[in-house]
Amino acid sequence: MMALLLALVMTIWVGYMIVKKYKPQPVLFFGGMVLMAGAVMLGVGTILPAKEATGFVPFDMFEFIRKTLSSRAAGLGLSIMAVGGFARYMEHIGASRVLVKIAIKPLGVLKAPYVVLAAAFIIGQFLGLFINSASGLGMLLMVTMFPILVSLGVSRVSATAVIGTTMCLDWSPADTGSILSATTAGLDITTYWTQYQIPVALCVMAVVAVLHYSVQKWLDKKEGHTAESASLLSSARQEEEKPLPPLYYAVLPTVPLILILVFSDLLIKGVKMDIVKAMLISLFLTMVIEYLRSWDGKKVFQDIQVFFDGMGMQLANVVTLIVAGETFAHGLRTVGAIDAIINGAQSSGMGAAGMIIVMVGIIAVSSVVMGSGNAPFFAFASLTPVVAAKMSVAPVLMLLPMHFAASIARAVSPITAVIVVVSGMANLPPVEVVKRTAIPMAGALIVNVAATFFFFY
């Protein structure tokens, strides 16, 4: 009983500290270490198996962190770092801006404001396949898509709400959460994306597009909205003034995804392709194109530092967060909290479906409160194989809705980065924006779970 009380107290403390804007990595590390130490002192668990132990119990906690960091940095972490570096490089050379500009161009032809609004959401979701930063994509769309929507007669708050939710699904094969989910589920990323993510994502996108159309139109009418002039923000003007590279640069951010899909079981099986190779090949091709365009080898070689800096940022921010989350999760396992939850669910007759709904609910609430999808998902992802095995279901059936729930709920938090960024650029309070995102995201959460059950359960 004392062990479970300790787990509850530490879980509440971790959530409270993250809400209070403490750095999540040290909070999760400390929480996990307290739980591990508590398990040993209460005699309810051991930190490491006897064969892996250091011989001195306090050192076992650090040995667990060392081993986890070593394995994650070399495997999953390297994939995440390569993705982050390539995304940063694409942004630096302007390829991401060209892609967005071309993608939204057809919207200006349509004259039905709220049809364009719904279409803008769908376009944003597909752009998210190639631009893996929610706040980065949000800024690009505020510069390019926002003026179009406002000029057609959509209210500023409606346009901002739609742009703020354009990455409510982290469904790209290059997304850090997708990579973690696939790895944890024991699946190839291409299999995970094509067979599991796409069917659910398409259902969610269709429902959210309809909800945005109806909800934003109804609320604009209810609030007596009248058409506004399309006033560009100062930051938008500055962004537009930046020279764009040639239009064919729009293809460059899509090259890694093309390589991953072409050289897979879907098309060409004889050639092995992984995420890191795809990013490095795409980087090399881009550097060749940059050189042929500028004939400035020194600049092209200097710009590669942007890729390395992007890798370093992913190691510092994402990989360390994954390891910190796994440390806290290991602490919960060691103290017996996870077994207690599973046994309680089984004795109550909840079953696997009920457990999935509970886990999705925990992730969703945590994402709203913390303002982050990654922090709660990374903390709980490593637990799912154990829980799924006890419930006799495949881990992917839990990981998939949990992963999507984290990014969906993130769009309802007034403190998450993308909402803060787009609200600031539109000169609107974040709370007003999330009032507009709440209903579409509630629908997305329901469809996310329902579609997972329908397709895979």
C-alpha cells in the first residue's frame, strides 16, 4: 500500500512540476529515481536484474539511465536526430516555405469561405508529413494561409483555430512520436504508417474538417462576425520579403518520404532503406542542388552546420525526454504501480478496450495540462508492451490511439507552443483560440479511439 501511495504522490508531483514550467527531463529523472529507491527500501522491487546490477544499489539507478541513454541514442535517437537535422536544413534553405506556398495556392481560387477553411485544415495535415514542427508549420501558415482565409470573410479567430490544429495528428513517418511508437510496438516504420496510422488518420481528418466547417461557421454567425480586410502581420510581411528559392525546391522536403516508401515492402523489396539513410541521401542530393544553383561550395559546406545543429537540438530536447520518460516509467514498474493498475482493471472486468480508453484519457488530460504531447506520451509509451501483454492485445493497439491522443489534446491547451505562436501572430488571446479548437478536437479524440477499435480490435 505504501508503494502505491508513493507512486501516486510522485505522479502528481511530476505533473505539477511540469505544469509549473519546470524542465520535464530532470523532473522525470528525479521522479523515477525516487520511485526506484522507494521500491528497494520498501522491499517491493529491484532496480536491475542481478546479472545487470552494479553491486551497489544506489549506482543501479544511474546504470539504468546509462544503458537506456546508450541504446536510445544509438538506435531510435539517431533516427530522431537525423529527422530533426534535415527539417532544420529544409527550413534554412527555404524549401519548406516553397512547399507551403505551392500547397495553399489553389485555396485562393475558391470563393466559399468555410469550404476553404475546411480544405485549409486538410492541406495543413498533409504538409505535416514533411514539416514535423507544429509551431513551425503554424508560423508558415499564418504567413501564407491566414491572409487568404481572412480576405474571404472568415473571422481571425476561426482562421487561427484551424491553423493551430493543422498538426493535431503527428502522423508523419518522420515524426518522433511515430518513430517511438513503431519501435516500441516492434514494427517497421513503413508498416506502422501505412497499415495502422493512415486508416485512422484519414477518418479523423475527415471528421475534423467537417467539424471545423460547421463549428467555425456557426460561431462566427453567433458572434455577429463581419468580413475583415486581410491585414498581414508585421512578422508575416518580414517573412514574405525573404527571397524564395526556385519552385522545384518544394520537392526536396518530400524526398525522404518518397525514399522510405519506394524502398520498402510496398514497392522495391530488394533494397534496404531506413530513416537515417533516407535523410542522409536527401541531404546529399539537396547539397548538390544547392551547389549547382549557387556555385558557392564554401557556403554549401558551411550550411551543413544547420543540419548538425538540428541533430544536436533533437538529442538535447527529444532523446533526453524519451530517456527521462522511460526512467520514470521504470520507477512506476519497479514500485509495482503498473501491475496494480493492470490487476485492478482485470478484476473490475474492464478488459483491454477499457484499459485503452483509460490510457488515452490519461494522455489527453496530461497533454492539455502540460501543454505538450511529447512529455506525457514519452513517459507512458514504454509501459504499453507490458500492459498490452497482460491484456492479451498487440502493443500497437494501445500505442496508436495514445500517440494520436497526445497531439490532438495538445491543440486544446492554451499553453502549448503552436497555440501560443499562432495566437500571438493573430493578436488574439490563446484561450479564445482553444475555445474554437475544443469541439473539433473532442470529435477527433472520439474518432481516433473508435476508428482504432473498428479497424484493428
